Amino acid sequence: MDKILAIYDVIDSFSQINTAEELVTAYQHLILQFGFKVFCVGDVSSPHERRPDRIWAASWPDGWAQMFQEKNFAEVDPIVQQMLHQHTGFRWSDVTKRASGPALEVMNSAREFSMNDGFGVPVHGRSGSKVIGISMAGPDCPLDSREEASLHLATIYFEARLEALRNKETKQSSSAPVKLTTRERDCLSWVASGKTDWEIGQILSISSATAKEYVNRAMHKLDAVSRAQAVAVAIQHRQIAI
């Protein structure tokens, strides 16, 4: 099955998984289909601090994980720095082109473990105090723009689902269910279908400015800093269907 057309099936399958361990296994299977071999997900905020809870899950090569820790690469890793300052997905190769000094050493060291290129997806909290980073890598990972967009959406949903399961499994209290209005759900559903504000306005017989306002309200309620993140969280909370 075409991996782009199947991405919503993948997201739906993620929603049916009830343990973090099973979800991580399913995500590993997903990235393999896109040519990536390993991944890591965790809190990249304040990389200079050493915290035992920083890594949520990872399939990094053992040698790389050990080197990363021993050389304290987190402080100079250009992928981590990019995640802290960017809200959209990005290729490792684009970051490597601008790297120098210790940052370039990190990227060259990664290549020793067949992590020649990768794809990074940062997920920023609205307060800006926490950034969750998902980074995947492999020897050769060619993706076109549509594949990147599909993988980006699935990854954001994966992070949202993983965080929810982690909270549940550690018995952390959850917030009250998010409730969107009918119009907010309608507009966000069309965003998920790739429609612009103007197109949404034409479909719903409202102005593009009004459509944008509904989407912005939904983003605020969902504590999302991007439309893709809002769609993923709305699916997670069963506010919109896929």
C-alpha cells in the first residue's frame, strides 16, 4: 500500500494501541517504511542539563548512545539546537551543511554508525518551556515533500499518543477533555485534508478570515503551535475523524 495514502490508517492504528511499549514498536515499523533505521524521542529542552527522564524511547545504536553521553554531545548537537528554534520538520542534511566545529563533529560521528541523514520533528509546548524532539536516521533516506509531510503528521500524532500513554501509565492526572465547537471541528477537519483558509471559507460559506479565526481558536484550545500539531492532537482527543 502506498505509504502516503496509508498514513491515516497508521494514525488510526496508533489510536488503538494502549501501551507505550507497543506504540514505540509500531512507530519503529513505520519509520522503516520510509527508509529510516533508528529513532529517538525525548525532551530536548535545556540540553545542558543532565536529566534521567530526558529520553522517552530510542532505538539508537548502543555505541552511539554511549558516545553521545560520554562526550556530552547534547550541548553542541546541531539537531537538538535546530529543534529548539524551529517548529517544523527538517532534514539532518540541511543542518549539516551549516555545521562547523563541535557541531560538525557530532554529525560526522553519527555517520560512523550509518546515520548518514535523518529527519527531525520538534513539538513545542505553547508555553515554550518544553520541547519534545523526535529524530530518526538511516544510511540513505530520500523523501519527497509529500512523504515528509505525511511522516511529519504521523510523528506529531505519535508524540501526542506516547505522551498520553506515558501519563496514564505513570498515573499522572490528565486535564479535562478538550472540546471544540462544531465550526472549529469543521475547519480543522478541512485543514487535515490540506485545504487553505480560502478554500475552507468557500466550502463552509464563510470568509477566509473567519475560517482562519476558527482554526486559531482550535489551536489555542489544543495547546498547539502549528496546524499540523492541532490536527494531530484533535485526532488524539477524537475531536475530528480521519
